[in-house]
Amino acid sequence: METNQINHVLVVEDDKEIREGVEIYLRSQGYQVFKAADGVEGLEVIEKEEIHLAIVDVMMPRMDGIQMTIKLREKHDFPVIFLSAKSEEVDKILGLNMGADDYVTKPFTPMELLARVNSQMRRYRKFLEKLGGKDKGGNVHTIGGLEINEDSVEAFVDGEAVKLTPIEYKILLLLMKNPGRVFSAEEIYERVWNERAVNTDTIMVHVRNIREKIEINPKDPKYLKVVWGVGYKIEKQP
């Protein structure tokens, strides 16, 4: 598959007006658009067509967006952007945990949605390039199944993309570029924030969040280790 031809977007939305509005705007930007009115129809389209990104409403009849995403993740790794009228943080976390890559809250502007689509498409192209062995530059650091790419500013665990905040990314990059070396919380703070460490409690919080994202069992970490009384390190892998 040529990565410059990745432009098939599936819009799964039970509101016909929103569905057709999104279709018109995406088509105007060069995307080929497929449509479905619920999760059942969405899965049927995915079986018949080559889809590169799905925009999926969370609340739909017959099969909602979360159930649809769980099903499609059994076979497919293309990006999924959730649409929802709910703005509570817990709903976003639930959606992202269920396999979505991004989350847009209604009402949204066409420009906002397009920016999210373009961003996820770029990530997916990078992902396919990795699978094809085209992205082997020196800015990719690998420790066991953990990989971080400085060029695309992405992290992967066993081939699966990991969503990190900018600070989490910088901390993980620092540790991965120096496997086995122990960094104190003060040194991490000064290197990441580029200022003198005043309160390093935030480092502990960020490390805990990174562990939740990269470790199978955060309480028994394989990669990100604490050296008690000294600091943190990424463990070298055999």
C-alpha cells in the first residue's frame, strides 16, 4: 500500500445532518468518504472497503461507537476519532481506553475536526512506514518492545502507539537515550523543563503516568524502574 494514497475516511454517525456535513467538508479536502448510520453498518463498511481512519459517534442505536471500536480493534489498527456530546473527562478516558486515538466534543468546528483527521493520518502513515521498514533513521530508540521516534515524536509498545503528553514524552526520551543510567528527579526536572528544580514531586506523578501507559503491569515494571533514594532509569533489555 502506498502511504501517500491513505485517504479513505469512514464517518459513522446516526445524525444525518452531521454525517453529511462532515462528508462534504472532508471531500473538499481530498478525502474519499464512506458513511454509516450506526456501529453495525460501520463494521459492514469496514469489511467491504479499505478504511484508513474512522470518525465514530459514541451514542448510536443498535451498536454504539465504543462497542464498534472494540470489535474493529480485533482486526484493524487504523486511527479512530470519537465524536460525543459529552465533555466530561471520564468519558474521554473511557473512549481512549476502548481503542480510540482521539476525541472531539460536539459541537465542533470543521477546522478542528480536519486538524485531528490530518494529525491522525500523518501518524498512521508513519506507522505503515515503520511496518514497511522505511523508517530506520538514527532517531529511533528501541529498548525491548519499547520504541520512541524523535522524528515523528511518537512512542510505541510492542508496535502499538502510546499516547504521551509532551512532558511524558520528553522524560521517556531522556531515559531511553541513556538506558541503564539512573537520573535523579532533580536532573530530570532540569533537563526537561530547562530550569532549576524547585518542586520535583511532579516527576513522580509523570513517571507513574508513563508506567500506566507503557507497562503491562505498572506495579511490576519491566522498563521504567525506580532506584530507591537515587532516581529513575530505563532498564536495559537482553
